[in-house]
Amino acid sequence: MNEAQIKLKRTESILAELIPEALSQLNDARLHELSVIEVKCSRGRSDAKVYLDPTGFMESEKGLYLKQLRKARPIIEDYCMKDQGWFRCPKLAFEFDEQLKKSQNIEELFKKIAKERKDEPSE
């Protein structure tokens, strides 16, 4: 791992800690219950995707939360900059992480295939 990759990982881990703190400081109590799963920065650290835990939220609620987060993004970025003494903060983009749901669907498909193969008569 080279120095640029180390700085990138460090920035990602710092943001993963700071964003929940910033969310807890906001006036909107609904945003306090969101949990950050992962933060992925671009190579130049100018942009960062923040993946949120979708557990317990309906699709309609997710849209509302993302809209609120887009409005609060400058406040969250400002909080991160001031806390770390950064000149600038990566531009944050929030989205709910659907990887867990996809992997569960894949697991279910594998189980279904295994069951069908087991039920087939062998020749």
C-alpha cells in the first residue's frame, strides 16, 4: 500500500467516525438514528460516498431521509472540516447500502438451486 492509499483509507475512516457525530448534532432527530456502514472516497479525495444501513426503513422513508441529508450536507461537511482542521472536506453523497439485501437474495437463489438439484431424480 502506497502513501496515497494510506491517506485515502485514513480519510475514509475519519469520515466514518465524524459523520455520525455530525448527524447527532443536527436538529432533525430522525437523522440521529441513521448509521453509517462505510465511506468510500474518490482517488483525489474530492468526493465521498457515504453508505447508510437500510435496515428498518421502507423505500418511501429512504427517499425522505436522502432528501434531508442532501439539505444537511453542507453542515455535515463543515463539521468535519472544523473538527479535523481541514482546508476542505470531500463532497459527500449519501445512499443506502443495498449490498446486504443483494447478497441475501443470491444466497436464497443458491439454496433454491441446491434444493432443486437434490429433488431431481438421478439417472
